Amino acid sequence: MRPSDLQQEVLEKFKKKNTWTHQVEVILDSWCRINRDMEISILRARDFALEILLEERREHKTGNGVFMGTVHSVKGMQFPYVFILDGGWESNNIEEERRLFYVGMTRAEERLCLCHIKNSLNPHIMSLKENSFIYETAAKTSGIKGFSKDLTVSILGMEDLYISYPGLFPEGHAIHRNLKELETGDKVRLKEKKTGLYIVNDKNQVVAALSKKGSAKWRHNTHNILNARVLGIIRRRPPDDEKETKYQNLKMESWELPIVEVLHKKHLRQHAGGQA
């Protein structure tokens, strides 16, 4: 199969556009540029995509979003635009801070923005003032529309999910149809039943279940959730050497799981126990 044919066939399967479909488009574009007229196998194309994703994982980036991290986490990386925030300086470790501040500054390829909070004693930025290569500007203090210090975002990931739950049902079961129809960005919610805490879609259909740890955290806090949406969907299969009881009753060789982003009030009630 020619790379351009593979690209067309894959992209036609995407009914909706999102961050992940864009990522696939970028990978396929790269593949077409490198192997424009070469016949390829699906296996080779898959290996190429995995190499690209592995490299992006090493560089801590996926897609075209904003990367936020510590100076330590960006060593060896470069960005067109870099913003270094202000605050939290320790006068008893100023030389180490100065070194890290310099490392952060040199991550910028085109433009570097050093933020300075009014009345903050930033020992590293003061020495740069009044230099001809520095452009200074000030902004009035203002709030961010819709922002609240009482709200935060949590991710329902592997620790929060009953990982093997969808795999306990045979191929024709409704849960697999519900998962297949689920798209990145779709709204979901947590629903409590006698048998546990579940993730349901906008049609009140179950798409996943929470683990003991996840249930313990969220069972008494569902009223604190303002919004929940699908961040991504992964395919899961048991490890080849897995001997745990939780994998012994599986009806599927592999199954899908939603990764969910939850917007909620910061202070959650803590309770012991939970449902499997």
C-alpha cells in the first residue's frame, strides 16, 4: 500500500476531529514525506507511528498544546516561546536558583518572557532591569473570567478505574457498543448503583466502573463535580504473564477504557473503603 493511500483510508475513518486525530494526521503526513512513492506494509507503518509517539513521550509533548513543567523537566528541550513565572524564591539557596533560572532562560528559541509579581523580591530578574535588550511592560491586576480558586481538575486514570470491567462482558454486550460510540470531548457523569460507582454517557448507559480506590474517593463527592468529559480512549489487554484473579473471568482479549477529566470543587471528603 502506498503511504498516501494509507493516509486517505485512515483519515476517512475519523468522523470527528480532536487532539488525537490531529496527532495521527501529523504522523501520516511525516510518513508520506519520507516514503512518498514506496510501497509499505501496515506493520511498518505502525512501527513508524510508535517510534514517533515514543520520541514525543521522551520530549514530554503531544500535539500543539502548552507545555508546563519545572526547569528540571525541560533540560535539553527547546521551545519557540518560554514564560518563566515569579515567586517562591529562597534566599538561602540563591546560587542554585540562579543556575536553574539561567537554564530556564536558555530554553527559549525566539522569545523569552520573564514574569515579575509586584512587591515580589525576585533576586534574578532585578539584575536584568534597564538593559537595552529587555523590553518591559506592566499589566493591571485583573481576574480571569470564569476562574475560581475553589475549583480544580482531576483525571480518572488507571488507579481510579476498574480496569478489567468491560472485558468481563462478551463481544456483543451493550457496554462495548457504548464505548465504541464514545468520542473524545463527550460529556459523562458518575452514577452510583448498589454494585458500585460507574461512569455513564449522556444516555445514562454504563461505559466503565471505578476501582475500590476510585470509588472511595468519589462516592461521597459526586455532588462536588461540575463537569466530566472524555479526555481519551485507550485499548487495554491483560499482560501475557498476568496471573491475578481479576483477569481470570475475561470474555474479551482486549477492550476499551475511557480516560475522564473531572472539573470539581477542591476540597473532597475522604472516606475509607470502596467498591471493586
